[in-house]
Amino acid sequence: MLPILEAKNLTVGYTSKSQKQIIASAIDFQLYPNKLISLLGLNGIGKSTLLRTLSGVQPLLDGDIYIDNKALNNYTQADLATLISVVLTEKIPKNQLTVYELVALGRIPYTDWIGNLKDTDLAMIQMALTATETLQIQHKTITQISDGQLQKVLIARAIAQDTPIIILDEPSTHLDLYNKIMLFKLLKRLCQTHNKCILFSTHDMDLALQMSDELLLMRPQGLLHGATDAIIESDVLDRLFDDPSIRFNKEQKRFILDPL
């Protein structure tokens, strides 16, 4: 099986006034369908920058990204929209779109130039609303819902887009514990039943370690990619935090703070 998403000797960062600001480099990994992959790392390590680069939102500095064995920069934006759906952390502009209308925007890559929705489009929108438990608020405008509800609606839009790759930056932000657990279960189910490759960053490390098939672990010494259980057994997580009071419990798959 060929990887659906691949990075080869990738360098990510920013360019300003002809100067490169490198955030992370020497990034190599291959991701496959039917996998839920967590992107973990400390604040400021470059997780959002990596996700934005992988999804084509910002240019790479060096190396290569391949989507379905084809270089990312060889895709048109229209073609890329049928392969990758993205939920980033940027605030969306305040407007009077309803929840239903926002989710329906996920079907734009498949509609005609007028934006007519076919039966298949309507079915995908319905499925996305139901899966994210947002069906009951579909007629509300996005100014009438909470930040947590809006986060679920944006995920519903990505689901409605029906792409083989879904990239999410901190999707559990603004969600309470119950909804975080439901979200992780939903992402896992989408991978298993719809053959998706879902890559998401999160600070909810304990939940991610319990639910993810694989990890991308960003560290100052470089990115580590592997099966979740293998990385847990490697003792790498014991050294993730530069604080001896924070320990990792392999059996419970969670971090523990020693008593003060």
C-alpha cells in the first residue's frame, strides 16, 4: 500500500524579508489510510506550522510533501480540496451563516458553479451533522452558538468534505471532557469505517495516547514517528518534559505529577 501523505526531509517555517525562519527540519514520515495519528509536542515546538505546511496553507521551506504519491505543489487548489480537509485554529469571521450553511460549505469541491447541492451532498451534510451531534443546532447562526459548539461544527464541515485525509489543529479546544472523549471516538470511528487518514494536534495527551494508532512526536532533537504502543515502550515520553516531577505511567498511558 502506498502512503496517502508523505514528508521527505521536510523543513517548515516562515520567510520574511528574504530570510528563512526555520521552525523544524529533517522531518520524515509516511502516513496511511485507516490510521488516527496524533501530533504531540510542547508549546511553540511547531505543530501548527507543520500542519499548515502539510495542508498547503503555507509554503514549505525545503524538502518534499507527497499526497497520494504526487507532489503537493503539483495539485491545483480545487483538486487538493477533494483530498484534504482542514480545521485550523484561526477564528472565522463573524457572519450570519447558519450551522447548516457552514457545514454545507464542505461540499463546494463537488458542486457545480452555482453551488447546487445534489442528493449525495445533502446526505453527506446530514451524516456530518449527526456524527458531531450538531443536528439540533443546524438552524442557528454561528453567532448564536458557543465556541465549543462552533468547534464541532467546523469538524462537521471537514467530515462533509469527505476527503481521504483530514488535518485538525487542536480540535478538542473549547470542549468539555465528555465532548473531548466523544470527539476522539468519532475520529477513531471515521478512520476505521471510512478508511480515513486523520492527523490532529492536541494538548490532551492522555486521551491521544489511549486512542491514537500512531504518534508524530515533535521534540527539540527532531520528530519521532511510530506506532503509539512502540513509542510508549521506548521511554521517550519519560523525557518529554524537562521537569522530574512529571512522570509517564506506561500501564495507564498517562502523565502523572508527583506530590509537591
